[in-house]
Amino acid sequence: MSEELEEKSGADYGASSIQVLEGLEAVRKRPAMYIGDISTKGLHHLVYEVVDNSIDEALAGYADHIDVIINEDNSITVIDNGRGIPVDMHEKEHKSALEVVLTVLHAGGKFDKGSYKVSGGLHGVGVSCVNALSTYLRAEVRRNGKIYMQEYSCGKPTSELTVIGEADSTGTTVHFKPDGSIFIDTVYNYDTLANRLRDLAYLNAGITLTLTDKRELDSDGNARTETFYSKTGLEEFVRYIDVSKEPLIEHVIHLDTERQGIPVEVALTYNTSFNENVYSFVNNINTIEGGTHLTGFRRGLTATLKKYAEDNKMLDKLAKQKIEIDPADFRQGLTAVVSVKVMEPQFEGQTKTKLGNNEVIGAVQTAVSEALRDYLEEHPKEAKTIVDKIILAATARHAAYKARTEILRKSPLAGAGLPGKLADCSSRTAEDCELFIVEGDSAGGSAKQARDRRFQAILPIRGKILNVEKAMEHKVFENQEIQALFRAMRVTIGTEEDKNEVNISKIAYHKIIIMTDADVDGSHIDTLLMTFFFRRMRPVIEQGYLYIASSPLYKVSRGKNEIYCWDDRQLREALEELGQGARVQRYKGLGEMDPKELKETTMDPEHRILKQVNISDAAEADRIFSMLMGEDVAPRKEFIEANAHYANIDA
Ligand code: 0RA
């Protein structure tokens, strides 16, 4: 133990605790190894870690209520009504069980051998990590008719375990303040936590979770609060995801069973769209990269539907056209959630979110096959509707294949020219290059004059681009503006029949900047373009290449003084600053700015404000995209604020 450590330790603890302190000191030295990273992601992970312990207590049948509070100072309180963390003395460690749970890595489940801990954060590190990474942690346990309390700092106890009162219920309260010297950012995002708690409520039917944000009170002095509860679990999850989609069948097919000792829960339905939306979870962790449970699901779905269609002679039409049915055809318009609980999950893949356990394939496949077979037999009308859609998908896939071949053939990478209206930049170093996508030829003209041609390229697009949410795939790739986007960016697309993977390895710009008027039409175009990128060029968003430019709404001038304003608050301030006689110019569109103004405010990296688009929650973004791309344009603004998480990067 280092001297520094000794000094910091508040109490004189025995030899065994030194080991423990070193354990947690390792967490503080290399936090990313334990919680993934030290960005906002890791910060939020601390909450998930504590909540997961309460979820385990609930899954064991002892708790049904979990409250999460974001306090004014961005500290977090998690309260559950479980049994309470045990407080009796732990023989070997010479300290209370509570202290062991809070100071020994991976100690969480050790006391409860019989139970099986399936929940637990992605890294399964335990509450002790949260303790190590918090400047302050206070644990309160209601148990044996008493309230016990102990406080910690950076993982070390600063008080003895003390009885502070009497309790007429049981449960655990953990209050912690993340260490600002470890995390890059210590501000919690309400929506991020809300999305996770909502998922947990759907994934664990019957548990009530609440989220309360005490940082901003409404005019009545009330904190923002939301309750998440699901009675039917994944069935409601699927209905939630599809809330603004048109259902193809009225039912959600729902199964909740156990195969080979593996709890399997699946819900699925079809909507009239052409997109597949399948989300999978293992032990409540979103397995973004899929894995064996997803393989089992797909195999069960495909085999059962295919057999039903064949047995009922429904595929003859396709055979006549010599179109072979493909597994992807069974998934157009499919929305599903697959959730399994695995005792010893093996996670693989880049982000360790791909399930590797082979025994899970068969378990999910059998469960899905049986439930789906029964459904089809009992609902012949719906069965025919689904099979008809699969046949349509196969036919459309054939047409889309031809359209994608066109995209590839017309690519500059294949020797074809660049789109005529692209004003390219001279640099060929993609890292430095920027592509501005601008609406209309007149704005395009201003942008061309305002740009730095060495690294800024301009692509004007005409009017509102195709709504890819509603169009069939081949229509998307046949669209002239969309073809121009692919060609300008030097992005291509696979032409294998069953794949539509975009290839951005030769992309010519590492900043793709959507620049539209700061009005309703402009933000509609922003949304259409973001939908396009989300649906058809998602890697561009995932790589962090997509941005939205923000142009000012006003210019306030008086004499030689000029102040640009991006919102009404700035306008008020500018009017105050420049005083009587100040003149306000309101920009109705980019076209009203002269090239110098456009450059100064919106395009020049030294002065502009760019908002980076990144999808932190694909499920939520997807739901919102469908909602926005429906008839209702109003929630667009909400989307922009809540779902594409923006960061000011220049400015
Ligand atoms: C260890 C053993 C038992 C419960 C818990 C831990 C426990 C941990 C947390 C963390 C947050 N809430 C929690 N609730 C319970 C079993 C206790 C027993 O056998 O009575």
C-alpha cells in the first residue's frame, strides 16, 4: 500500500482491508477496464450497475419497486424494497457483509449461492466499482427492523456501520456521487436513464421503476418524474416500438418459456413497413451485435413460416418467376424483441455485446418454432397476410438488387464521374474534407462562394428528398438525389441479393454537414436526410461523420457593431447590448445571407456551431424516426432535442 493511500484512508483498518483497498485502487487507476470508459457512457453505467443489483433482488422475488433519483448535484440515489444487503459480520473479512459487497470486486452475489445472478451490468463488476469511483457513497439498509447506514469516500469507509433508526420495511438505498476527477463529464442525461429504465420495465414485467430528476423543478416546484411499469413485458415492448407504425396483423405473438434450463421470452409482430426491427437482450443487456439467441430466433422464424407456406402451396407464384425466397424476406416489417437469461454468458465481438453460447441457438429456435407454428395454425387469415408480405418482399428484393447494381455501376469508384452538381474540394485527404449538403440551387450558389474550396465541397439537393421511411428499397436506390449522395460521398453498396451493406471505406469526407434553412421546411429536410442516413447509411452516423450546421436566425447591427443570434434569448441580449437604434435583420433562409455572412456564421470552422449527430439508442431513434416520418410533422423538434444527441464541437 502506498503512503499516499495510507494517508487518505479515514480509519485504521486491519491487514485484510489493505488488500481490498488495493483492489478498488486498481479500479480508480484503470476505470475504463472496469466500466468500459470514463465518458458519459461510463458515468451512466454506474447507475445501471446499482439498478441491476436491485433488479436481481426483484428477479429473485423479493423486490418489486426501484426508484432512481437524479439529485440537484448530479449525485444518484437508488432505492429498492428488497431484503436489504446483509449487514451481519463476515467471518473471513472481519467486516460486515455490506462492507464486503461495497469494497470487494465481484463480491455482490457471493452470499446468495443458491440464487442465480443473471442481471448485472455488461461488465458485471458490482457495486464496489461504483463505490470506488464515487467521492461519496452512502448505503442505507432496512433490515431486521433497523435502519443501518455506512458512508464511504472513493471506495473507503469513512464511518462504521451504524444503526440510525428503526425500520418497518426492508430494502436498500444507495446514494453516490461520481468522482469528477475520474469522469470527463459528470452531468447525467435524463433521457439516457429513462430509456434504460423503460427497457428494464419491459424486460422484467411486474417491476415498477421510477425516475425523478430534481435538477430542474417545474413552476410548481415539482421534480420531473416518470414511472415505468409493464404488465405484459415484451408484448408491450413490441407495441411501444411500433406505436406509430401501421400493423400488418393485430396480434403480438408472445412466448415466455424455459428450454434446456434457459428462460426464453420472445414477442414479435409485423407492420406494413419494409424495415426489420429486432432487438435482443441477454440478462437484460442489449446485445447490439446479436449472437446465438438471435440466430436461434431467425432460424425458428424462417423455418416455421417457410414450412407453413410450402405446406399450404403458397409459394408457387414465386417459383414460376424463378425468384428464390431468402431469409431476409421473412423479416421485412418484422418487429421483435428476444430476451434470454443465461447463467454463464460468453460475450464476444468488438463491443462484447454478441452472445457466444451455442446451447442457446436450439433453445430459442425450438421455443419460437412451436409458438409460431401454433399461431399460424390458429390464425389462417393472419398467416396468409404474413406470407403475402414475404412474397412481396422477395419480389421487391429482386428489383432492389437491380437498383443497387446501378448504384455500384455509377460509382466514381467504378470509373463513373461525380454528380454534375457537386462542387468538390481540392484536397483528397478525407479526414480534412467536408461535404455540405444544401437545399436548393440558390443556397447552393451562396455556399459555393462562401466555402474554402480546398477542403469544403458543396452538394445542392433539390427540394425534399425521398422519404425513405415509406419508400420501398428499390425506389430509394433509383432516386436521383440519393444516387447523387452515394456518388458524391464515394459510398457504395453491396450487390449480393440478400445484403444491402453500405461500404464507407472509401468515403471522401469525414464531415458530412447538413445545412438547411433555420425554419420549419429546413428542419423537415434535416429529418428526411437524417432518416436517410439512419436507414441506409448508418455507418456514417456510427463513425461520427454526420453533422447539422446551425445558421443564425437574426443579425442585430448598430453602426459597425454586428451580433449574430441563434435564438430569441441571444436576440434579447444583443438588443440590450447594442441599445437604442439597433437594427434587427431576420434571416428567412440561407439564401438571404451574403456569402461573407454565411461563411462567418455557419461554414467557417473557426466560428460556426456544428452539432454532431450520434445515435445512442437505436431503438428509441428508430421509433422516433417512424413517428416523425408519419403524417405528423409537429414532434420533429422534440426528436432533434431528445434523440440525436448533439455536441457542440466547433464554436
Ligand atoms: C447479497 C445478498 C443478498 C441480497 C443482496 C446482496 C442485495 C444487494 C443489493 C444491492 C441493491 N439492492 C440489493 N438488495 C439485496 C441476500 C440477502 C438475504 O439472504 O437476505
